Amino acid sequence: MTAIAGDGTVAGFTDVVVPADGTGDGHGSGTAVLATHRGHGLALWMKAESIRLVRARHPELCPGC
């Protein structure tokens, strides 16, 4: 997931790795926020939104989580 600032530049990103078959466990592989955008909860928002998207797209991934 990439966060885009109001001026169209990248403000931050976070990655989630999902197994090819969509089962088992996924994991976050990296999160970064540019210095000028830190301190506003952007990393937390990106991680939470990534989890929401992964759970919606891969419901069999970590059932019961």
C-alpha cells in the first residue's frame, strides 16, 4: 500500500506478503514514512488498512484471526 500526499508525491508505504495459495499466514515486510509526513499516524493507518484489505481479499488466510 502506498500513501500519496496531497501534492501527488509518495508519503509512505507498507507491504504485506501473502502466500501464493492465499492460505496460512501473511506477514508485514516493511513500512516507511517520509520524514516530512511523520508524527500523524500515517504508518498506523497504512498497516491497519493493509490488514483490512488482506482479510477482505483472502478470507481463508488465518481463519479465526
